Amino acid sequence: MFQQMQYSGTKQEGYDLLLKQLKALIEDESDGIANLSNASALLNQFLEDVNWVGFYLWKEDQLVLGPFQGLPACVRIPSGKGVCGTAVAEKAVQRVADVHAFPGHIACDAATQSEIVVPIIKNGKIHGVLDIDSPSKDRFDETDEINLKAFVDTLIPHL
């Protein structure tokens, strides 16, 4: 049983615990949507200073809104558009310190100041993205990027 808790220790120790919790949540579940739903809830509870955490799934040659925590969001995003679409087009993490300086940023929540998007690549193909927004500029650092990539890598076999 999970309960809300405050993480303590170093940032890396927190991420280590987060990955253990994710593995426990998804190890016996084969439904991808259920796993993404729990993953977004887990990240939203773990991460401080974020205002949106969720997934977009690649369908019909575009990203379509999937499980998330936060305010209602944009439903469809084409490849190459905004931070999420750029992550898909480049198949690379996008860590944006100031979304207002990002060309073509899609503003779903006016409070968002920074963003990190991790592509989900399964069997060499785009499956979707993990998208996390923050109301603070320059919220995400290299530790976040490395560990969120590990988070996505842990999810992939369970999607």
C-alpha cells in the first residue's frame, strides 16, 4: 500500500527510492495505461515544484494526451511542434530552462516556466513522451534528466 510521504536525503537517494517504488508498482501489471497512470501519480507525488506530470502517446503520426496529473492539457501535438514534438522529432531529451525562449513552445498552462520531456522509444520506435512542467525557471538539472531517463527505461517493458 502506498501513502503520501516526504522524501529526505540527497536528490539521488530520492530518485533511487522512486525507481524502487516504480518497479514495485508495475512488476506484475501488464496494462500499459494502468502503468502510465500510476507512474504519473508517483512522479507527481515525488517531484517538488512541478505543475504538470504526464505522458503523451504516439498515435496516428502525432502525440495524443495520455495519463497525467495536473490541469487539463493540449490533446494532440504533431512531431516537431513544441517541446514534446521536438523530443519526438529528435528522439532526444529536451530540457528547457525557460519555455518562453523555446521557439514554438505550446503553452497549455500559463504558469509553466520550465519543462523536461523524455522520449519513450520502444523497439526503436517512438511510443510517446514523458512530459514534466514546472512553474519555476531552470527547475530541471542533469540529475533529473539522468534519473527520468532511467524511470522511462524502467517503464518501457511494461507498456
